[in-house]
Amino acid sequence: MFSTKQSDVFYNDQTKEMFVCTVSSISADRCDGTSEIVYGAVPLIYKIDKNTNYKSRVYPKDLQSFSLSANSDLFAVTPTCPEGTNFDSITKPLINFNKTTSRYSVTFLGRYTSDSDGLGLNNFIFEDVNSYFHLLDSKIYIPKAKFTDDQFTFESGHLNSDLYIAGNTVRNGKPSWFNPSTGAEIERSPDYSIGPMHVQSTSSLGFNLILDQTNTTIDALTGDKFYPILYSGGFITYNPKFVAFDPEYTIRVDFRARSFNVPSPTAYGGTQSVGNSATRWVQQWAPAGAGEGFCLSFFKNPERDNFIIANGIGSTLGYAIADFSANEVAGTAHSTVGLFKRKNWNPNTGYTGNIGEGNIGQQGEGSPADSFLGVGFDIGGNFASTSEDKPGWFDGTTYTASPCSVGIRGSKFYDTQVLTSVDMSATAGAAVPMHTSAVSAQFVDYRVDLTNKGTKVTVYNKLTSETDYNTILELRLNVGVGTSSTAGEKYNAWKGFQDKFQIKNAELPPLNVGLSFTTSDKASQFELHKFEVTGVKVHKPWSRKLKEQPTSGGTVEKIDYLQESSKNLRKKLINVDINDPDDLVDVEMVIPAKQNIAKVVSEITDPEITLCDDNNPETIEQDVDIKITKISSNQIDKTIAVAESGHVPKIPGSVTTIKKVQRNITTDEITEPVVDDTSPPLITRLDRFCRSRITHPTLTRGKTEYPRYWFYKTNPIVINNKTYYIWIDGIEHEENGSLNTSNILFANLTTIENRFITDVLNNPSQSHWVLHQYVHFDPTLPWSELYNSDVDKWFFFPLLPDNEEFINNSCKVFDIDPEDGGDDDKQENTSVSNDVAPGFYRTDCEFITVRDLRVKYTIDLLGIKLSVDNYIPTNGVATAGGVAASDVIIKIKENRSWLNNNRQNCYFVSVNANAKNQSASLEERKNEVVNLLKTELGDIITNF
């Protein structure tokens, strides 16, 4: 448990109150009578009286009731899980106040015994009610590695928020098979769409179940037994709004399930009678056998507001296209399209539309989804057959139904034709049952890997009690499928999936994953205990689209939409001093094997090459585990860059090892680039972007001691496959080039770059950074003090928002004045006279726009207040600075009581220069600008 820590004093400048917080650790028994301990933290918050300096506790209000009451917040600040909250130490708590919600927060970080374990984030939200704080919410965020409980099981009926469940549909916009081809629709297929339900006894999801009374004479409002349903299907998948997966990297699916039948099973199924008194009902039946099976499907993540549901039951397993799929006992049939994309449905609200429109509430509306691959675990044996008028094999193979087999069907663009099928009895996983009797029904762990950029699929299984997986099937889609029996073409896994931009840039669209279990006149009980997909995740894919945009320079820039998972590209770089070449570290990562390393791996894993083999066999790209030992800290970034390009770096004095490829491969077996101690520079170019400040011609004309002020932009900087930009507010001096920002930067490049790398690694998602030469901008200081050459005082700061918008809004755009030595660029300055009106002088205060004043007190982080000092009419005096003869100048001063008055900044805001409605009266324009100042700077300016 950690030691108590106290915060700094927090002053709320809105309420004029001061608070301080002390955080103490607590522990408790998770349950009565057990030895399991949970750990938490209690924030004790005090209010400080400014007049007496005494403090009074505002949370918790009463320590005795807090400790003893059954309704105490003590339960809210103590987590229910014992993992990841026993911190060794914590940081100093931070109190904050949200002016929008009028709520306070207390935040601190928790450290573990080992720095390599990461950090935990603790956050408490309070509301001030009648001078006491009330706890509204408390959360502890811990590293995923600390949470050993499986997040993708279904304990206590919990469904991970990334997932949703649904019942397979039958309708899809097409009429029932027996409906007349012309005329009115007189028969519709049933579409019960029964989703999976929680099975409490096994903490799993049960598919295609109905709860009923074993005593059928009772009208069932509740039930005492689960019964399987014939001609049904259930489906689980990731919500495409929140998560998709990048097929450039391995997509791994792990699920734990069991399929079984009790002796002499009973199932429910729908049927109908025909004629003038046609009816439809559900009754009990004896299933014709075990089946049908379950199918893991990969599909292209749908576009915004579209969701995927499996369309089809029976031997389609919810994936295969079929022209005649029965959906009742002695009833109707329907054609299926496989996976179905719907815009009139979502997991939270179900269907939209009005009953009676088209296919009953528009239930059949939608379109075929872009199915990529279906891996069927075929209990009944017909998934890879042509029963129910399903498409046959891609290469024309004639197939005989084989129960308990694993079949693979291709994409929508090949009509989900069969690519291969194997009988489980002929595989290494034969001892692990796909289906069994209830007496010996064990849960089985299944794993499916989609690798080699979506062109290789491997299927595994094992008993849950075992450690090692058995390989059932391995199929290379681009070479192992054969040639189409009809078109004469090779199978192309990505045919039809890429848009023109993705084809041009050799990029693959994100995929998603689902699992379906279906029944026909055959039925089994199927229970799913776990379903999890790992890989490189695309978070919120609907809000981050992959597209191209023209930039101001006429080039095309791609919007980045991928967020790489540390699970696939992990780097263990803890407490490294990048400026210390003697600080040797080990780097371990998982990278795709390409080029030379791929050839070495291929030769070791497939060493036998005969005269009958292809002289240029395909090199399979696969993920390999790389460990590089004892490398210098200043080699880390270049080493990672070389490794993530798919190569293995060779570093003098260190050992590079590829682990777990039948045997370890050492550096001597690989021809790869050598990483030396001198890395190429990141910053190679510094371009002028626009003017950052005004240089007044009364100070510059005929003189050379004053500089020009510029916003500079560096070349694109790539670190860990992500592009960054640095913006610099700097100067150019005509007389003394050694004072130029660019010259100082390149003379101290290594120091500045190392500082930048450190900041980027701490905040890798931030793309745009500002390099400051000064801590606070103060225009009363000489420019030589503001723009100093002491690079140790330079610092980086994230640019917010993370784009060029802020810089564009900060550019100084003025008319060109050739006489003051300006060049013909678009950003220049205009002359301004000293005396602009009686009673005040240009040298006294700085003329500024409202927008620039807002920028100054945001970007410079001064944290001080301003006040309106005076409203000064120009009294008919025309000026050369653009101020009209009839104007009002608003004089604004800084409130710095700790400085002499002559060091306080002051500003002139011209009413005419800032008012939009120039046709209004001067008084109306003045009121407009005052209101603008209140809107933009009301939290800074006082005394209007």
C-alpha cells in the first residue's frame, strides 16, 4: 500500500475559494470470510479559510458515518476487483475545477513496484453542495496486463461493450421461395431472429434457445429448462462503430465453446398449415440429428451507420449464399445472401420503420455485406456441400458431406464458394471433440489466425485444460486454393474489397469478425464462454475515415486512421537516458518478417527444395519475435525504425535473435543494414510559413538591428511510422546571421532532436508541436532576450488543435510595404504612426486585434489578468495606421502587482478595426467590440 500524499493548494478563481487534498490508501476483504484483499484510495478534501488560514474538511463530511455506514462512499472508492490497484506509491494529487459543469476532480497516478508494469490512473468527481463535496463518480484505470480476469467472457451476464449479439435473419428483401413470382405477396418466411441468451450455470451465451416449462400443461411465463430451436441462428460480433482490425497485421480470434446434445433431445420448431385458414405455430419436435454448426466470419467493416447480421440458417451456418434454405418444419424456404448489412437496425434499438411497410417493419431491407472469409465448424457436414442450392467448390471439386469437418468458404465476390474442407478425424485435433453428448461435454478452445495480409488462415483447437494448440488446417489463399473451374483464374482474396485510393496506395481496408451458430431440422445446444479478437485495432473507424485530401502545396496527403496496438508492436523502453551512450538496453518487439529475414525464416522452416519445386517459391510474410540485446540508448529510435520496416537491424557489439522459429536465428545468418552510433538527422529543412509578429517600420526603416519574425515549419519527421511536424516562432536578422533561429537550431540539432524524441515518446498521438525560444512572451522585453540562443531554455509544447489551423489563425497578414525592406510574400506589415490620438502614444501600448489578444494569452500561457483602463476617442485625428478619424481606442492593461508599472504590458484595441458592422454608429460599434472582448476574453479581462 502507498504512503499518504497531499496536493498543492488549489485556488478556484471563479469562487475565490482554496482547497487542499490528502489521499490515503485503504484495503478491505473482498468478501466476508475470504482472504482476498481489495485496495483503494480515499481523497480527504479540505477547504482553507483565506482570512484565518484554518482548514475544514468538506469530504467526507463525517468520518464516523463514512467508516461505519452501510451507505457510505467507502464502497464507491473501493474497487470490486483485487487486481491492479495495490499501488506501491502515488503521485501528488491534482485538484481541478470544470467551469462548464461546476464540478471538481481529484486525479493522481499510481505506480507499481516495477516501473515496467506501467501506471494506473485514479479519478474522482465531486460536486459542491451546501459547502460540502459529494462524490459523483470514481474510476481507476489500470494497464490491461494487470487485469487477469478475462474481459471477453460472459460472467454474470456481462457483455463487453465492444460486442453485440443478434439473431440471424431469414428475410433479406427477397420474397419467400414459394411466393408467386408475380402479383401480391401472399406468404412470408418467418423471421424469429432469436439472439443468444445468458446461461447462468456455465457463465456462457447459449445460442438458439427457448426457455419453457417441462410440464407443458403450464402456460409458461417463466421456464425451468432450455430447449434448442430448429431453423434458427444466433450471431455475435464486434460493434463496427467502435472497433475494426487492420489486416496488414495478424488478426487472431480466440473463442471457447462447446456443442452437445442430451439423450433423446426435444426441440421447438415452427410449422404452418395452408389453405383458406392458414396458420403458423411453434411446437415440440425431435431433431433429425446433431447440427448444424458454427462459423467464424471475417468481413469488411461496414460504412457509417451500417451493422452486420448473419442472414441464413441451416447448413449455410449464417455465412454461405443459398438459393433454397428451408426455415420451417414442413413450411416455407428462402434464399440467403450470407452476411447482411443493415442500416435500418442497430444493436441498441433494433429495427426502425413502421410495421406493414414492405417486409414487416422493413425487416428485409439491407444489402449483402462484403464477406471476406468463412471458417465453418461443420457438425452436420453440409457446409461445404451444395445442399440447399449453395455454391460448390472454387476449383470444381466434387464433395461428399462429412459430419464434424472444418470447411472454408471464400468471399462474396466469389459467391462464397468452397475453398477447402477437412474431416476432423484426419487432423491433429481429432482427439478434441467438436460435438459430444452432454455427459462428457467439455469446453474447447478454438483459435483462428488470419495472417500474411489476409492471405493465410490457420485453424487450431485444444481442450481448455490443455496448454498447447493442435493445428487443424492451414490454407494459403493465394496459392493453395487452385484455379477456378469456371473462370480459369487464381483465387484473389482481396478482389472487390479495395477502393481506388487503397489500390493506388497498396492499402487494405479494415476487417471485422463475427461468429454464428445455426440449426435446421438438426439441432444442438451451443454455449460460448469466451469470444475475443486481438490484433492491430482501428478505434472508432466510423469517425476516422481513410481518404486522401489535397494540401496547400498541391500534393496529396492521406489521413491516418490506424492506431497500432502495443500487443503487436511492443517496445520495452523503460527509464532510458537517450543522451547517455553507456546506458545499454534490450529491445524486444514483434515485427513482420520481410525481404532477407523472410527468406532466412523460409529456408529454415522449409529447408527441402527439390527439382520439382518452384525455383522462386513465395516467401511468406509472418510475424516474428525479435530481441536485440545491449544496444546503446542513442540507437533505439533508428533501431525501431529499421525493425518496423520489416528488417532486422545488425548492431555492432549487440546480438539480434529471432525467437521460436523451430530454432533461434542469430545475426550472422541475416544480411541486413548495420545501425551505427550516428543516426541521420530528423530535421533537415526549415521553411518559412508566415509572419508571426509585426516589425514596425518606424523601428526598422533604415536600420538593421531589428529582426523579422517568422513562423517556421520543419520537414515531415517520421518516428515509429508516424509523421510529425515542428513549428517554430523564430527570427531572421539581416546583420547578424548567428542570431537567426534556423542557424541556432541546426548548430544544436542533436540536443533539440533528442528533446523532441523524448516528448514524442511520452505523447505519440500528438502530430504538431511548437518549439518555443521563450517561456513567456513579453513585448516590453528586448527581442534579444525573447529570442535567445540558449537552447537549454528552449522547450516543446503540443499544438492544439493538432493541425495547422491555430498557426493559420495566428499569422499576421498585412499589406505589403516595399519601403520597409519587405519582400513580396503574402505576409507583411503595415506602417503605424506613433501618435494615433491625443493623450496616448504608439510607443506606450501595442495596437492589437481582439483575435491576436486571445491568441497571445492562450499560446503564451501567461495566466494573468487584464483590465480595461480607458476608452479614448480619437477626436477627429486621422492616423496612418488604419485608425479612422472618428474612432474609440480601448486601452487594456495587465494586472501585475509584483512588477513596476513601466514593465506591465498594455494594449490598444481599435473599435473600427474590430467591429464588423461598419455602417453602425460609433457608439454601437464600440458596444459590439466590448461584447466581443467579453465573449473572447471574459475570463481574463475585468472592469469593463
